[in-house]
Amino acid sequence: MKLSIRAKLVAILFVASALPLLVGIVSVEFLGFSEFKRNKGQLYQASATHYANGLSQLADNRIQSLADWTTLSGLPDEIAKSPTITAQRAEFLEQNWGYYFESKLSPRSTSPELKTILDNKVARQLKAFRKRNHLFAEIFVTDSKGYLLAATN
């Protein structure tokens, strides 16, 4: 079967135009999509870094306001006046801490052990501060050995 010159010319023009088009489509599909994903990834990384920096700055500002407030309110003096906790007492509280919160609906907050931590002058001052600064979910105060002296709840 012999093709005419016209058919050969049409076939050559078709291949000459279709081949670059196919190569372009394939390269855009594979290379362009990976470049798109890389660019989007960089954009999301930059956004995440920006948000993390904003949250860090917000937390730093709030922690600085807590530090300023504790210095101005005389709280360090109150903490220094707190009775010292012996290692045996701290160990007892640590071993029995789960007992006070067995029931999530009604913690045994009436126990004397919890009252000494949750209802003292330092804890009341911290609760007042926490009402004005909602960023703090819970504030704990410990002595120099790490024994719990006061908590907001």
C-alpha cells in the first residue's frame, strides 16, 4: 500500500505537532505537579512557622505578665512563708494522689491533703490572677525541691 505524498505530509505534520504536545503534557503533569507540591509545602511550612512564632510570642508575653505580677504582688514572700514539706510527706502525697481523683465527677477536694494545696493564700492569689488571664489553664507552685505548695485547681 503506497501512500500519496499528501498523506505522508499530513502524517509528518501530525507527528510533528502531536509529539511536542504530548511531551509538554507529560512534563507539565509530572514535573509541574511535583513543583506545585514543593511550592505548596514551602508555603505551608512558612505559615506554620509564622503561627508557631505568634503563639510562642503570645505565651512569652503571658508568662512575662505572670512573672511581673508575682514580683509585684509579693507572692515570693508568701511562698517563702509556706511551711516546708518533708520528703516523707511528699512521698505520701505522691503515692496517694490518684485516690483524690478516682472519680472524675466528684474529686475528693474536701480532703485535708488537697485543701492545703488548693485552698491556701498563694492558691487564692493565683486563682484571682488566672481569672483575669485565661491563657493559663492551671498554675502550680513548688518549693525549691519540687514539692507542690499550691495549685489553682
